[in-house]
Amino acid sequence: MNSLSNRSLVDIDRDNLIHPVVSFRGHEKHGPRILESGQGMWLTDIDGRRMIDAFAGLWCVNVGYGQESIVAAATEQLRKLPYATGFFHYGCEPAIRLAGELCALAPEGLNHVYFTLGGSDAVDSAIRYIVHYWNAVGQPQKKHFIAQVNGYHGSSSLGSGLTALPHFHRNFDLPRPWQHHIASPFPYRHPEGHDPAALIAASVGALEAKVAELGAENVAAFFCEPIQGSGGVIVPPRGWLKAMREACTRLGILMVVDEVITGFGRTGPMFASLEEGVSPDLMTMAKGLTSGYVPMGAVMMADHVYQGIADGGAEALPIGHGYTYSGHPVSAAVALECLRLYQEGGLLANGVDVGGTFAAHFERLKDHPLVGDVRSRGLLGAIELVSDKQARTNFAPELDVAGRLAQLTWDNGVIVRCFANGAIGFAPALCCSHGEMDEIFARIDRTLEQLLAMPDIRAAMR
Ligand code: PLP
């Protein structure tokens, strides 16, 4: 074993740290980009370079970096009681208060919360509770789950089969035979995408057809994101979520809305479901819950699901689902402070206000020769680059537009998500000022001009 002191951070990283969602060999060559500190919208790396973060870490730091009141809340809780289990009827004040606040803020009917460590285990918990529920209410044959193409529901052994991104399936023996996917409600690429009403009808039709194929009596639940995030920020037409809710009710299947990205002001309101008056049967959340300052997620459950599970066995039998860190007091204290910052702290309102500037930049970029599609809601959006605007063709994979964009944006000091198909994803923190939003897009404009000036990119364009 090498002694740590003789090795640089880069070497230790290459030798010892497995990074999420990279090619192992690719990362060995690329090496890490080591971030050191953050303040507001800005990050500084280990070499002292300052960058504006237009992606809120990984669409999670909704309050921005350096919020001292969160540091104080965490520190106070660490001193007072750093850990309390929720097992065996124990509990702690922050987790109980947080459960109460979330139930007050969430869509009507979501009256129960189970806390997790992040989004993947919130999805995993939802799957487990749904299986338990249908067994408990005497419909044990309801085992099939339906999700959507381009959907992302995390990386747990079960959830990653509902995720529909090929890298999450390849060599992982997924999806399982009980996991199914219907078409994505993607306005830019769906055959009915030009007409919002037709696209909504097509989505409802696809769900009905899949349920008919499997038999409604065999289908447990439908999982969806209000806006598909990791699949490329795909924004369905307004009214889509409500139509899917109504379809699930009609079909007798549970609806799980995965608000891991869209929750906590990302699209404007506290939850995207609220905007359409949708009450899911279960709702998953994470990211903005603690703004990434410490890990935490949650699955919320409607009363009828809770009651079904509660009455499903002998009264004294425990429901065997639990994590050591469920309802962790420090995470809960941080979440409570985040909720205060979103509301009394004015961050939700600021997000809506600066969202106007965000949308205006998107509108302007529509006319750029490289841009085929722009799509956004609130402070969540993407621009998709194409080689042929008319035919909506993405650049050929061998041109590695995503890799070039990742390098150019890094060199230009702006952090965004560069999707493999050449889309650029944005999720700036809710604390962003109008001036900072302009700064983000000045750096994006520069990036697009630099890409456009590359001879092979120009040659590929029609
Ligand atoms: N669900 C959605 C919609 C997500 O976007 C994510 C993460 O990006 C997850 C679940 C998984 O969350 P986590 O990475 O916290 O496990």
C-alpha cells in the first residue's frame, strides 16, 4: 500500500475512489475536478478557480452555498443530540417536526412520511411499501410496475430498473420482468409533440394500453417525474400530470410522483404536483429537502395506503422496513432550516422572480444556429443542440459534443449538466440574482460560439 503523504489528491482519487456514473477507465484518464469551497452561486476549485454553478451541485443545492443559518442549525443539533434512532418507538424532535411540516406543505392527502437518506432509497422504499400494501389489502397478484422511457428513479437495485437510462441497465440484469416503460411525454421528439392535448392523450393511451396488456389486476403502480430530469429535462405539457393521475385512479393502480428534482421550489411552487392540483398516492423527495447540505430523502404516503398497510396483518407485527439513519436528527434540523429559508427566507419567491430572466435567456437562445429545442419550467431547463434544426438531428456520437461542452463550460467557468445527446441542463439555485443569471448565460453564449467555431462541428451542420 502507498503511503498517503507521498501521493497527490489526484493520484489517491484515481487509485482509490470509485465515482458514480463514470466509465472507470475514462475517469482514470480524466482525473477528478476537485471542488474546495462554495458561496452563494459560486464554487472555487482546489486551484483557486471560481465558477458559477448553474446546476446547484446535482440539482440539489437549492438554497445556494454558504447559508450560515443551516450551518448553525446543524451545529446546534450535533451538539445537542447527534443521533437518535426511529426504531422501537424512539424518536427525536426535529424528525417529528419535519414530518408535520412536510404533511402540511405536500399535496392534500399525503399524511405520512418515511425518511430515507436520499432519493434512490426513497424510491426503493416506495416500491417496498407498494408491494406490502397490495399484499396487505388482499391483491397479491398486483406486482407489475410501469415507468417511462427517459425516466430516472435512482440507482437502487429495484429503482434502477424503473429508471430507463441504458447505462443503469447494461450488465446489471435490468429491468426485471415486472418493470415496464411507456413512451416519454417529450414534446420535441414524440410524434404527437406539436399538440399538447394530443401528447397528453397519447400518454394516457400508452398507460391504458400497457395496463390492458398486463391486466389491471396485475399492475401495482405507475411511477413518473413531473419533469423528467436526468433523461434530459423533458417538460410535458401543462395538464399532463393531472391526466395521468386521473388515468391511474380509473385503472385502479397507485400513482407515485417522484419529486426528487422538482420538489422544493425547483419549478416554482414547493412541489410541482401542487401546480396541477395532483395528489399522488405516494410521493418521493430528496435533494432540495436538505439542499444537499446533508443527506436526506423521504417517501410520503397517502392515508389510504398507510391504513391498508396498518390493517394488513396482526396488529402486533412490525412492518419490516427501516434504516439506521431514517429521520436523522441533524438532517431533519437542516431540512427544517431549509424549509424556513424557502418560505420566510424568501427563496421560493426569489426563484420565481429570477425564473423570468432564466426563461428570457432560453427564449433568446431558440434562434441560435446550434439550438434545436429549449425547454424549461421555473429554474429547471435544458437547451438541446442539433446538427440539423429542420430534421431535429443530434450530432453524431463520434463528435462527442457532450465531452466538448463539458470541457468548454468548465474552461468558461460555468457548471451545467452536459447530456450525452448534446443537451445542456440547467438548475441554478433559488438564491440566484438577475445579474448572476445573466453571467451564467454570457458564459453559455461564449461556449456555444466556441463550439460553433470548430470546423468539424460546422461541417456536420445543415
Ligand atoms: N429520483 C429522481 C427523479 C432523481 O432525479 C434522482 C436523482 O437524481 C433520484 C430519484 C435518486 O436520488 P439520489 O441520487 O439522492 O439517490
